[in-house]
Amino acid sequence: MKVAFSLNGAAAAWDGLPTTRLAAALRDDLGLTGTKIGCDAGDCGACTVRLDGKQVCSCLVAMGQVEGRVVETVEGLANGSLDNLQKSFLAHGAAQCGICTPGMLMAAKDLLALNQRPSRAEVEDALGGVLCRCTGYTKIVDAVMAAAVPVEFATAASGAAIGARIPRLDGHAKVTGQDIFGADAIPADALWIRVVRSPHARAWFTLGDFSALRRRLVVVLTARDIPFNGYGIYPDVKDQPVLADGLVRYRGEAVVALVGDRQTVLSIRDSDVPIDWMPEAPLFGVDAATAEGAPLVQADKPKNLLLDGGVRCGDAAGAFASCAAVAEGVFETAFVEHAYVEPEAGWAIRVGDRIEIHATTQTPYMDRDEIANVMQLKPEAVRVVPTACGGGFGGKLDLSVQPLIAVAAWKLRRPVALVYTRPESMAASTKRHPARVTAKFGCDAMGKLVACDVTATFDTGAYASWGPTVANRVPVHAMGPYAMPHVRTWGEAFFTNGPPAGAFRGFGVPQAAIAHEAMMDELADKLGVDRLEFRHRNALRAGDTTACGQKLEHSAGLAQCLDALRPHWTKAQAEVAAFNAKDGIKRRGVGVGCMWYGIGNTSMSNPSRMRVGLAADGTLTLYNGALDIGQGSNTIMTQIAADALGLPAAQFTLVTGDTDLTADAGKTSASRQTFVSGKAAERAGQDLRQQILRLANAGADAVLTLDRATLTVRDGAEVRTLDTAKVGPLLGEGTFDPPTTPLDKDGQGIPYATYGFAAQMAEVEVDVELGTVKVLRIVAAHDVGKAINPTLVEGQIEGGIAQGLGLALMEEYLPGRTDNLHDYLIPTIGDVPTIECILIEDREPLGPSGAKGIGEPALVPTAPAILGAVHQATGVRVKRVPLLPHRLREAIVALKGNA
């Protein structure tokens, strides 16, 4: 069918099957990849365009319906320059990873065409069909409401970048749809892979005769085609096969890879692939995995135990006898899906005797080394070129598409691509660890904590992934951010036939925080002490010693965070009391949650190396291996390097992530990039500055200016100029590895060089007849050391709060039942409450200009604060999350029955 229509104001023609989706036609045939595909089912809204002036999901529109109509995409918003809506998105920090941004912009354009000055409610209603997993929506709504006001961008002169709200330096590509994600630049001649995955959680299998399939395809890959068929996070744990070899351990595990032209591989059904399955009863949950006589998930792991260990100081068991109040509880959490809007995607090409990988990832150097191991090549023979990453949150630390596209491209000497569908992404990817946390806390009559005993048991799924990190990190944090003389904490992880549980924004600490904050509330209530005051009395402060025996020399701002919440807390308590005095079916409550989070790896080397170059032509470049997955590290690193060097951030160009062009800055995880890579960037800028000052024979306070190839150095009354063509190229380099020590058998040592601290307050309204919870407001006070860019810090806090809300109230991944974004619910724009961010800057001397990290701390205290508010509203102490309406209603009924 030939289709003629208007596309972004110009006549367009298309020829193909009339059932072809508009989204696919735009991207694959017309080259407009600004329209993103997150689900292909109308659930996420990333593919939103305007059709005859109304927003639609282009994945739900057939090309046969487009004849004679008007289509507008993000590429048509502005001609050569940004329109005011796009500028407003940049100014407000409304684009983070950028994968949902084109859809948001088109939905907003639809609204603004009718109403140039909409209310907040009108914006939320108009944008409600587009999901964002990064921002928490607040800054998106702010940007749309302000779109009618002319935008002036914040700028920073030399020496003033740190602390400035400058827009993202990579933001232009995000708001124009020009950012290149994993599925956006696949070569036209690329072969495609479709992975056949197990429908069983535990089964043996045999492969049949593939001769008929091979006649239709270029190659069929099985386990025997993988040079080293195992990968994993740790050097000594390579337990996950690229393709299963006779045994599958979870539903969704990869078994066979079909390689051929795109239309053919996508037309082959699983039933066309000759696999003979022999299912066995799976082990679901830790109870099944630890039962007497339970079969082993992995043959070399007795009792299905991956790892255990803990922290001990004082005499926790004996100390409870002297406590004036003791609280106990068992708390459970579920598998949680990352739900990044960009499914895993990428392509590979063989270049001589090297393989190049272009894929969405959080960790290019780890990917390089893992692919080299799988392919039995030297690391130098592998190049990883990260694409833009449409959200990660830990889920893109593990390999996904990379090994299969690498093996196929190497074997076939053709570019090869693999793009996961949404159901495939959700079935195959790692999840947040389900946990059972058994906690006992005690305090004296004055409300000072005396002892705690915590055991955190984790379901690590079929493979290790980041399970050891979770099991090691949680015991360090399980007592909460509080001073306590007697501590026993324990973490353990067991294999099951669930999906592999990996890294997800907090590495197990959010699960532990639900338990320790419930204990704080219960102890405070038993003593009749205000809940916020109880936490303030016990808050770790500079000079205190942790349960690991580490003295906190600096930057422990929890008490300041709680002080910042006090006026909001007092006001909210009075408002809640007045509301509940009406005695209706809706009840309100206010809760508080605190956290601490060790920045970077636990008791392990955690280095980063950064470079700043000044070329002979005067080009100033930051070679930045710290991958930006939406958190803003491209901008943060540049701000830090700019002030360290003494030139404006606007003069820098960026080279990011490419393992051939940048040094290893470590993985984007553990809230480490600002602290670790930021310090390396600071040192790189300082190194280049010192080289320039030596060449100019200038003092430390000299002022630099750069005008093309002329570098001017003003040292008091002296002015010297350097011709970069004669003195360049120059390269400054900086490295930083936070000082830590290993933990002994009792968990004593220095696990982290610094910690983030926070306190959040949540107000909720509960319908006690329906069991529904509406979060009305959250006030979040975070000790960030120093806010390098306050807009980006706020964006991380708001996004973390949205994910914490999902953890508390709605998100539960059920294998085989919630493998799409229709059945698996994440917070929408209407679910996220009013959020107020308070930035506490208790400077960390080790960090760049005193900065620490914020990515994971943003999420950790949210669920505890919400659950504490639900308790005040209903009297129900929540022991299992997510707190779905039927669970809360059952608990309310049970509580009334026992009253």
C-alpha cells in the first residue's frame, strides 16, 4: 500500500504493508528515530506523536490509517533551533536519560496547542499516558507549565561552574530526539538475532534437528558456539551461560539464538524450534531452597547458599536484657523490575581482528572484559562504544545483548543486532532481590539505642549476578544510620529458580531500611517519644564510630537533615490530627524515614581515571569514561573539571564511554561517579592547569582564558599568551581510589570512604474501606556534601522518590504474569506527590569540592516514610511490600477484629 501524508509540515510518501505500525515506519523507513519504542503495546507512551493535532501512541496506529493525514514528531518541533518548550525542558532539568523525552514533548505540545498556560492538574492529565522512570515527573510538569515564559539558560563563568544550575551539556540531543540509543543506529545491512528462551523455570532439554531452520537463517547459535560459555560480575564467578547447555534454571533463560534477516527471524515461532523439554518442579522462594533435601539450583553450591557474612560489635544478645524497650519484626519484599523505558538493545561489527560493541550499558569496561573472556580474546581486541542509555538503575550492569551480538558478528563478519522486546526484557533481566529481614532493636529509658540483631535473607535467583554485593553491603547498613554499641547483623543469599536478582538502586539497603525504620517507629511509640526526635537522638554524627569500628571523621549530616524536616513535621502532624478528627473513611498519616549509604564499592578498590586534553587547535576536551545513564555525570564531570582548570564549562567538548578513547572510570553504580570520578576529573583539570601555569611561568592564582588557539594567562599585572599550536597538545590526567580496608570476620574495618545521609517525610491519605493509599506530599532532606549542580541533584531525589513509592505500594514482579508494562505497574505522573527537596551540604573533604553521591540515597528512605505514615493513619504495621490495596484492607479488617 502506498501512503501519502504530511510529515512535520512536508509531503511524505511511504510504501509497505498497511498493518505496519506508524512507529516502525517512522523509525525504520523514514529515518526519524526520535520516536522511541519502549513497549510496542501502547503502555509506555514513549512513541507518542501528534496525528491530525492529537497525541497518539504511534505503535498503535497502522500505516493504513495514515493516508492523507498530518503527522508531527519530535523532529518537527523546531527548525534548526529549539522552541520554547524544548528550552524549558532543558532549563528545568526535565530530560534525564532522554528516552521518554520525545513522547513527553509531543504530549505537552498537544496540550499547549490548546492551552498555553495550563494548570498543574491539566499538565498531569495531558501527560498521563507517557511513563518516565527517571525524573519523578516533577520537573517535567514544571517545564510544561513554564513553557509560555521565555527561557534564559543559566551559565557559569570561569571558576563558577560548581554549584551552578547549568543545563545538561548533552541535553540538546535529548530534547530534539537526536540522542542515539541502542536501537537507533543499527546498520542497514545488519543481520538480526532473535533469542529463543525457556518457558520453564527449571528443566532439562535436548536440541533436535535444525537443518530446516538453517535453510531459512544465516546461522543458529547454541551453547557449543560460545567459546567460553559463562559470565558473571566477579572474576571467580562465571556461573551464567550465554546460552543454556542442556539445563535451564529460570523462566526466560536464553537457549538458542536465531540469526538472519530481520523479517525472517521475527517470523519464526518458538514452536518452530526443535527443543524437547523435560520440566522439573522449580524452587521458588528461600523457604523452598533451604528446605531439607531441596535439590540444588547449582550443583557446586551446597544448601543453595551463595554467600553469607555479617557485622558484630559488642554483645547484642546479652544487651537486650537491659533495654527499657524492645521491638521485633519480620519484613518481606518481592522481586522488583527495573522497568527502564529503553529495552536492552545494541549491535556489533567485526573490524579486522577486533570486535566493536555498540549497546546500551552502565559499565563499558566491565562489558569489554566480560566479552573478551566469553570470546577468549584479549581485552584490547574488544571495543565497547556505549550508546545513550535509556535508564539503567543497576539493571544494565549485567550483560544482555552484548555476548550474542559479539559472537555472531565475529563468526559471520557482518554487523549483527539484537533488540529485546518489552516482554523479553522483563523475562530475561535481573530484578531487585526479594528479602526477608528479621529485626530486633532495643533502647534504654532515655531513648538511646542499645542493641540490634538483624538477619537479612535474600533470594538471589538462578545466578549470582550482584548477589554477593547485596549480601555484603546490607550487614554494614542494617542497623540504620544510628549510633549503637551492640550490633549483630547478618546477610545471606540463596539460589532459587527465580529470575537472577542483581543490582537495583540500593543493593539491598532499601529492603533493610524498611525493617530498621519500622523498629525506630515502634521504639519511639513505646517510650512515648516523637518519632523524628527519637531518630535525632540516635543519629550518627561526625566523631561517632560505626558498628564496623570506623570513625566518621567528617560529613555525617543526618541530624541536620532531621532539623530541616522539623517545621514540616510539626505542621503536618497538626494537619493530620485535624483531618482525622472528622472520623471519615479516609484517614491521613505522616511518617519519617532515614538512611545512610556507603558511596562506592564495599571494602574494595574502586578507582577512576579521567583526562582533560587541550589540542593544538585549541579544542578543550574532557575524556570521560563515567557513563551518563540519565543522572547527569556528563555535566557534573565537566563542571568539576572546568573549575579545577579555570576555564568555563561551555568551552569543553565531551568524549564519553568509548573504551578506545577514554580511560576506565569504573561502573555507573553505587552512587560513586560524582564522588570517585568527580575527584578524578578535578585532579585531571588541576594537572592540566599546572602544566599551563608552568609553561607561562605563572602563579597559582593566575586567570586563564581560551580564545580558539590562543590561551591567555593573567597573573596579576602580567599577561602572557600561549599559542596552543606550539605548546599543544597537552593532556591532564587524574585518578582517585577511595581509601577503604577489607572487613574482618566480624565485619570490622573501613567499608566506605564516605556515606550519604538523608531523612524524608511522607504524608499519605488512606481509604480504609478500599485499602488504597495516596501519597500527598514528600519532603526530602539529603546530605549531599556539596551540590555540584542543584537541578540535577533535585532530579535524582525526585526520581528516587518515585521508585521508592513504587517499591512501597505497587511494584511486584511475578515471573510469567507481569512481563509487560500493562500488568506490571510503575508510578505514573498522577501517582507522584508534591515533592520538596532540601539540600544539606555537610562537605566531604575527600570529594570534589566536598561532594558525595545521591543516586541511591534518593530512594532508600521513601518506602519507610510512606509505611510509617500508613501506620499512623490506620494502626497497621506493614510487614510485606508492596502494600497492595487488598493486603492493606485485609490488615485493617484483622486489626479491627483483634481490637
